[in-house]
Amino acid sequence: MSDYEFARCSTQGARNYQEDTAVVWPGEAGLFAPAPDLGADDGSIVAVLADGMGGHAGGALASRMVCEHFVGVCAARNGSVPERLVAALEEANAAVAAKVAQNPMLSGMGSTLIGARFGADGVEWVSVGDSPLMLYRGGEIAMLNEDHSLAPELERLVAAGRMTEEEARHDPRRHMLRSAVTGDEIDMVDVSRRPLKMEPGDYVILASDGVHTLETAEIARIVRAYGGEGADAVARALIREVEQMREPHQDNATVIAVRLKPTGEVG
């Protein structure tokens, strides 16, 4: 029995392939846990989202491998939540390294990662890359994790008066990653310092960077409008709005929406 309700939704956008992978465990069967009968008896759930890179085959494979190994370690390993999250990240990174060593043609493949564990104490996470982890509370959106792309560096140049907002928004370097799960040493890792207690009405959104087509205020508006209908309505509405923007170069976009179940619906 879990206190949390979740849903996921995705779109390929303008791409003819999908490099995002997202899964929530337990609750979704498949290859993402080493023992299908192993469940979280403490009511917790683990949500993981990965945005692959390295071409059609490499990116899709990398994101799937990252999710599979991350959830597998979280499902099977003992220890504190932060220890399990970091160990799961390390195992996912090692799996990518092993696959590239086995098939050098896959060199350059990799993935972003958000891995979040929702339990009685709240949500804790580890992340690498530029996939955003967002908290919706009281009508506003707050970013929970660090952005490991060059976007924050460009924003600092804007603040220093060395670049205009328009230049920063359209700079081709904006989406270059400073850290990713590639099998090499990971340069930057964001780990939550303590559990974030979730309150009634809160949503935590894990997303790939394709969701950046929407402004933060628009994401907040959508969650506010559909939040009362549940996680599935929120996830579907966010992706529907991305598709309706008709961005000609729209990247893959995936979201996982998680909220506390309303009183009386736990189970």
C-alpha cells in the first residue's frame, strides 16, 4: 500500500524516435526490477526518468539501461535512502560503461537521470544532467534539482550584463550538458540533502528537457487546472500542451507526475 498516486506520459515531438525512458516501481511490471515479486513493503515508490543521447539506437538503449539498473538497485539494496540512490546511480553508470566496452560502436551514448524515492518522510532524489525535477505547491513551481547544462552559466552572463536575455535564450550552447551518465566519471551529481515532506495539493513532476517548450508559469497553470483530477490528468495535460505548441524542432518530452493520495484513497 502506498500513499502516492503517479502517472507518466510522453510524446516523440518532432523526432521520429523516442530516447526518453520513464518508469515507476513498484506498480509497473517489466524488466525494471531484478525480482518481479520483490515489492516495496514500506509503501514507498521509486520514480526514474532518463533522457538518452548518442543517436537513435544509442540514446534509446542508454536511457533504458539507466532506468533498468537504477530501479534494480533501489529494489534490492539495503541502507539509507541517499546511499541507495547514489549506489543505484553508480550501478547505472557502470552498466553503460560495460555496454560501450562490449560494443565500441556505442561510444558517446549516455543519458540524463532523475531518480526519486517517495516514502513516509517525503521525496529524496539524485539527478545528473538537465532533466528538471519540479515541485508544484500553492500555485507555483519550484525547481528542486540542479541544471547541469550550460543554461545556468548563460543566465549568469545575463545577470552580469555580458549577454542579453534574448541572446541567452537562443544561444546554441544552452542545452550542452556539463554532466551525464556516460560510463565515465560523472562530473556533477545533485543529491537531496534531506527528505522534502509533501503536503496535500503538492505535485512533484519529473520531466525530460522537452518540457522546456512550456514556460514555468504555464506548467503551474496546467497543474493548478488539472491537479484536482489526479496525476493522470496532470501528466496528460502537460504533454498535450507541449504537442499543441507545435514547436517545429520539438524534442522528446516525458513527464512523471506524483502526488499524495487524497485522504481515504490510500492503498
